Amino acid sequence: MIVSPAFANKKFAILGLARSGLASAKTLAASGALITAWDSDEAARAAAADIAEIADPMEVDLTGFDGIVVSPGVPLIRHPIARKAQAAGVPIIGDMELFAMARASLPEHRVVGITGTNGKSTTTALVYHLIKSAALPARMAGNIGVPILSQSPLPAGGVYILELSSYQIDLTHSLQCDVAALINLSPDHLDRYHGYEGYIEAKARLFAMQSAQQHSIFGNGDDDTRSIYLKLAAQKDRDFCQLAEPTDLKGQENWPSLQGPHNLENAAIAVKIVEALGISENQWRRAMPHFRGLPHRMEIVGEYAGVLYVNDSKATNAASTAPALAAYPRIHWILGGIAKSEHLNECKPNFGHVVKAYTIGESGASLGAILAPYMPVISCEMLATAVAQAAMAAKPGDVVMLSPACASFDQFKDFEARGDCFKAAFANLTKDAHE
């Protein structure tokens, strides 16, 4: 756990006691801060009862508080805590800002911050893998893995690699990343912002917090990301502001867990990041073939009857599914759930790679209507049914891919549960074959 004298004798309110909120409470308590904490869940409140006064910040006089720590899941655009905090002159922050405040008391280190609409987790995990392979101490946290504050501090020379959602960037004001990267931008989470422009501005704040001598790296796959790069490049030395060009990176055929154009883009950005940290090409090239992708992100589940099964359940919008469809020439595509848009325009250039589509969930009928002019479509409703149907139709050399382009909450608690269902359906196929 990270503990810092920066918090001693200060007062904080905490709203939301899930993973990052509870980690924040423990760090603040161990650092000598006074805490008022709340969560709508009784069990969550009980977990913090021995280190905090349990009270709802909405019912407390916030005068004199040094900050209100909220969960990234709290929608500040409409939650009344935002107005109450503003009236009291108290900043609303998150665990990333607490980490930023604690940095001065930690052993000498560097911080990498990675954001973007799609590809954050894979790029973060890849950077972590490359840094560890170069024998540097490293921690991975943020929107991935264990909360940063609950991890032990790194020794001198270590690197913290943070996957940062727009929500987490909203809640930090002083996180200066030694290397910050924006992978890509497409409309997402628009219910939390004043339109797409508000979402873009949230992502761009990561670079506004940097100094001129800190590295800023950008993907080259969309106009909005390039626009932020060009504005920053006009103000910053080009050595510290770089565009990652995937076509410059050779050797992808040797990296089994990094197939497809989107993963080439992720790899190009990861390489720029680690080179900014002083890792040589020899070092990262030796490590790249040994990277194993994250679960539910273009995860190779296995092969059965000459057909490859790929779990890309993390693809919850069309923009993240589009590059998955580009990764293989003959795909049996399973998609559906709660649609985030009324079209699949981003996927359309890769429709020619789809042998047949299998729709599931709430949006199955509407997606089927979109796809019917371009490919055969089978309405399956349930994921297990879709896997079974695809298995019967696929030929050796084909790929059966779950890449839903939709949220999961109509049938599953999250994308992980949906991906696990796909893997279970594959296991049943192989089990049946051996009985």
C-alpha cells in the first residue's frame, strides 16, 4: 500500500467504496488523514467502518475538507455531489490524483499514462511486459488490474504504467506523466459529456498536465487523435511529441498475440513509449514474441476441427470490432447485445471478411437488418446457440469470432462473463467430440 505524509491531518470525503474507493480510504487512513466515507451498499460501508466515519457526503457540511474522492463510475455531469462540492470550494478528485499527490514522497520513478477509446488495456499490458522484460521494476494499475494505491511502492528506478479512462482523467488535476499516450478516439461514453467534443477534451487533458520535457505519443489512425497531436506538436519540441506510425513497425507476423491492424497500432505506440523510457530496439524485439494478450481481447481460445475460436468480448462498440474483422480473411462473426449506436459503419470496410453473421441479444434483430444486404445472417438470440451454429457452418481455416460491437448488460453482468460464456461453449464443443 502507498502511504504518504502529503495526507497527514487532512480531511477527505469518499463517495463510493468499491475497489479504488476502498484502496483510497486505506491509504488516507494509514497516512493520518481524517475520512468521511459512504457507499450505497451496506457491505461496502462495513468494510470501511473501522477507518472512516460513515456518512453520506451529500448530508455532511463539507467546509474545511481538502477533497472529495469519488469513484470513476460517479457521473459528475448529473450527480448532485458536483454542485455541492463547487459550492463548498472543495475539489472532486479520484485515486489517480491521490497517487499524483503522493509521488513526491515515493522513491524516484517514472509514470506512463495510456488512454484512448479502444486498445488501452492491450497497450498497457504490452508496455508492462516490455518494461519487465528489460529488467526494470514496474507496476500496472489504473483502469486495469489492482488499484494503484493498494500496491506497494516501487524501488528507485521503477515505472508505474497506468491505463486511464476519460473518467479517471476527469478526476485528476496534477498527474504529470513522464510518457503519455493517446491511442485513438471515437464517440463513446457520450452520456457523461457534453457531446463528443467534451469527451475529446477530457482525453486531451492528460497532455495538458505534462511539462514541455515529458513525452507525448499519439496514434495515427483517426483525424481527432491527429488533431490533438498537431496542436501539441506546434507548441512542443518534436523529440517530445511523436506520432506512432504502424507501417514503420516490422515483424508483426512473429507476434502471435498481436494480430490485426489494431494490434499493430497498439504495438507501434507501445514501442514509442518504451523507447522514450530508454529501452532499446534489441530489448523490445526480443520480448515482443513472448507477449500473451489479455483475456477477452482477441483472445485465442483454441482450435477445433481446423477452425480457430477467438474471444473478443471486450469489443463493446463498432469501432473496436472493426479492426478485429480485419484480422482474419474468413470469419463467422457473433455479435449483439445492447447497441451503442444505430449503425455499424466502422465495420463496413471489413464486411468482405465475414462468411456469415450470428446475432444475439437485445439488438439482434436490428443488427441483422443492417447486415442482411451484405452477408448471410442467422438470428440466434443466445450466445451458446450462436457458437453451435457457427461450429456447424465453419470450414477448416475459418475463424469463429465473438466480437459483439455492443455492451453486454442485456444478458451478462459484464463483458468478462460474456467472454467466459463463449469459452464455455467452445469447451462443450471439444467435450462433445471426445464423448
